[in-house]
Amino acid sequence: MIIGPKYKICKRLGSSVFEKCQTKSFSLAAQRAEATKKGKRPGSDFNRQLLEKQKLRLIYSLTEKQFSSYVFEALESGVSPSQYLFQKLELRLDSLIYRTGISGTRRAARQLATHGHFTINGKRVTIPSYQLSVGSVVGLRDGSKGSALFQGIEERLKEHKTPPWITFDPDTRVATVVAVPAWGAQDSIVDFGAVFEYYTR
């Protein structure tokens, strides 16, 4: 998926979109830029909704077609759309790889999954969007354990904090989904309501 200049996108949507923007220097630059905007007219509701939609889509590195499919599925689910959408996004194979700390970025996690470096319940999978469920066991494929891609990440794994719905052993590099990801508005960096407003306007 072609994205474009990442720093430029982060200035428009926020540093949460890409990991490379989550630095002290970028944060200071963003604060200075925000200070110069004071006094300007606020954007329209449509613009706000569009920005939130783009932010969430790019955080998970999805195409518009992929993302809108998740959104409409959430709207038709009959349960909380925000919870449903968050759960679908977090239970993707590439999201779990990123959450364990094995990969430093979601885009890298997607590539690792595509190249078949991981197994799910003992079977090799090459689909980054593969939906996991409670009880799913994700492990590094035996043939990939000696790959240079996974060398030198021991310290990062020791310091990385996985979310409570995953148990992860950094030594064996095996992760298990032990609960359903729980979305809380207070923890979200994206206005999920605005995302749904965009698609139902």
C-alpha cells in the first residue's frame, strides 16, 4: 500500500499514525505548529470525521477497501460498533505480531506475516489479516528462528509490555490470545464515533 511522506501525514493526523513520528523532536515541532494555529476557524464536522477515519486506517496500515469492510461489518454486528471494530483490528495476525514487540512497526509485522514466518496453532499462515480468537497460539516458525530478521531483539522483547489479552513468552516467542481485546473510549487515540459518522453521513 502506497502511503506517501510519513512526517507530512503525521503533521496532519497526529504522531500516533506512524511509529517513526513518535519522537521527542517531532512532538516539539508539532506543539510549535499547533501554537501557530490558534485563532483559526475550526474545521467542519466532515473534515473532523475524515481525519479520524484516515488516522485509524493508517494506524493499522489498511487500504480504504479493507478498512471500510471492517467498519460496515461493525455497524451490522448488532453489538457496540466501536468494540467490534477494535476487536477485529486487534485480532488480526499482523496486529498481534506488533503487540508482542517482535516487530517494531505494524507495517513490518504485516510483511513478516505475509512471508510466512509465523504459525497459528502449529500451521504456517501467510495472511496478515487472519482473524485470531481466544485460544489461538501464534509462534515463530522453526525455519525462521535463525533468520537475521529476529536477531538482536531480545532486549526490546524484555522491555516490551504486551496488552492483557495476550500472554507472550519472549524466550520461545510464542503468544496466546487469552481474552477478547477490550476497547475503552478513555484509552483510544481515535474518535471511533467520528469514524462511524463518516461512513453513515
